[in-house]
Amino acid sequence: MTFNDLGLIEPIKRAVREEAYEIPTPVQERTIPLLLAGRDVLGCAQTGTGKTAAFALPILQMLYNRRRERGTARSLQALILTPTRELAIQIGESFHSYGRYTGLKCVCIFGGVSQNPQTDALGAGVDILVATPGRLLDLIGQGLCDLSTISLFTLDEADRMLDMGFIHDVQKIISKIPTKRQTMLFSATMPQEIATLASSILKSPETVTVTPVSSTVDSIEQSVYFVDKANKILLLIELLCSSAITSALTFSRTKHGANKICKALCDAGIPSGVIHGNKSQSARQAALSDFKEGKTRVLVATDIAARGIDIDRLSHVINFDLPNEPETYVHRIGRTGRAGLSGIAISLCNIDEKAYLRSIERLINKEIPVVEQHPFPMQIFTLSPPEQKQPRNFNPAPLRSGAKSANNRSRHEASFRKNASHKRAARNNPDTDH
């Protein structure tokens, strides 16, 4: 099957050809005809399966046909709700590309930047709105955005909405959309909360499931290096010295860790960028643009900031930190090996992360090959002990560097022992008031 067999109109087929799309992905092949027929759709498909085109192409076609038939003025008719700024921008760009010959106008709104350009664009008239929940609710509260004319609603990355705590905001937004509408919900996983939400907003939906979360793309070559935590950055630098790694999306579990990794790589002469939730919108977009344009070879990211990022011809995904949720591993490595291309996923695993590795292997039903020969083999084979709590009645002064801190602490401990001795003597002396 080709895109010519999906019943798309010529303006959209022309744009698709210019994007060099020829064969639809499974989610596109199954979803597009259902949406064009007016059905609600519940899609379970992970990152990299072509979900955006699966809902964007039919939305553009339906709105284009309505405008031609009715000749009505421009009005907001389609809403796409997505969890992150990066994904919102990416979806907006896709609508502009696919709809370049339709005359339809798409506006993208998200937080972290001034709202004025966004509200000006809304005021000038819009057909399609791509939005993140927080900014959309803010504009609704200010009376600057009206959803009463929405007839097509898409909830994308629903499970990530849940993870990020947006599910109540999503429900508030849905309550402001007409009940008479066509709805499509896409999620990489289907936890009970998302299944319940889907049953409440979809009407007799068709279910489209592709690339189950427990599977990984066959074309991705996976490997794991066992290495001590302190040597991870040294091993990462060693790996990145290979010219075979032309582009690497590197995952850190925390924002602070992402900053440290990026700084260490730049200090080692490896051009790198970083994106996470504490970075400004302009900084995140600049880092992503530099990576896509090849100005930097490494992009360090946290899972939430990277969710939905689409990078063409990404050669490597590197798990600097293994995720504690095995499904996240599948989502991460799915960003390479797209569109039939090969890809490589490398994981660095210390002793404390071996349990995460076992969970991942159970989920994907395969053992990840271990690279035995490398410069920094694991030397620590015992789990890190839990943090020790200080006795309740011992509160040492904050430590300072150098000999002074040791002397201060010794004096503090000596004073503590002396006071304790005096108290015991007082309790044992009947002539002392206590």
C-alpha cells in the first residue's frame, strides 16, 4: 500500500510526496481511513511509529473539505493536546508541512515564552491549535481562547500526560470542548488511568495497536557495558571518541546529572548540548536545533524533555543512566532505527542498576549482549549501602574543607561527650538539682 491508496486529496498527497513519503507506516495505514470515515480512534503506538502523520493528514483533509463546501470564515475547529513544548512545536511544524497547499492555519501555544505572539496569532484567526495543557488553561482563564467550536480533538502522548501530572488539566480542557466531536487518543502505554479516561471521552472507538511496548525494533543493535558509577563519564568520553557515533541522544535520569554530563563532554572537546525542564524554551530549542543541524554531536536529555523528539537519522541512543521503568527503555531506544534504518543503543550499567537491567530484559524478552572488553570494567560488586541516619541528639556543625573542618568537628564531638558526662554525673549525685 502507498499513500495514494489511502483516499487522500491531491493538495495533501502533493505535500506528502514533497516530504518523500511513499509507504505509510502500520499506524498510518490503519488510522487514516478510520479517521476519514469519522470514527473515534484509540491508538496504542510508541514513539517513532508515525503517529503525527496518522492524525494530522486526516484532520487537514476533513477541515479542507469543510471549508470548500461551506465557504465559512476561519474558525478554531481542531485541537491537538500534547505534554511538552518540544513535541508541540514538532507537531505544529508537521501540520505546516503537510498542509502547505490547503490554506489552513495552524497555531502552536506553549508555556515558557511570552504569550503575546501566541494570542496575536489566535486573534488573527486559526483552524488548528496545537497546545500544552498549562498555557491553554491559562489563556482560557484570561478569556483569550474559546474551545466551543472544536469538532476534532486529539490527545497525544496520554501516558506522559499522566506521568507529568497533567491528567486533571486535561480533564478540565475536555470539559470545555463540545461533546459532539470526533476524538482520537494516542498513548505509548495503556495504564488503567488512561484506559478509564479513554472510555469516558471516546465513542465506540476503533482500537489501533502497533509495535507493542514490550518489543523493540529489530534493526536496533543493543549492548550494555558494566561500569562503576564513578567511571561512567570516562567510558562515555571513550565511546564518543569513535567516529562511528555520528549523533548520540544521551539520557540522564536527572536534570543535574544531564548538566554534569554535558559539561564533562564539552570539557573533553566533544560538542554537546543539553535539554531538560529547567532550561528556558529558547535554550532548549537552540540545543535541539544545533543537534539536528550537526553543530553538536551529542544531545544530553532527561526523559520528559526528550519525549516525542523526532530526529532523523539518529545513529545512537546512549543510556548513561538506566531507567527504573523498563517501558522507558523501549521508548528511549525507539528514537533510533527509524524508517527502516539501522540504529545502535548502548547502556552503561553500574551495580545498583542491575535490577533495572533484569526488568528491561524481562520486558523485551531477550538478553542484551554485554561488552566485556573495555577500558573501565566494573570493580565494585556490592550494592551501595542505604544512607546512615545520625543519632537524634547528635547534630554536628556543617563541615568545611581542609584541616579546620576536622578540628571543628573534633571539638564539637569532644564538647558533646563532655556535656553528656556532666549530665550522667548530675543524675548520679543526690546533692545536685536536676
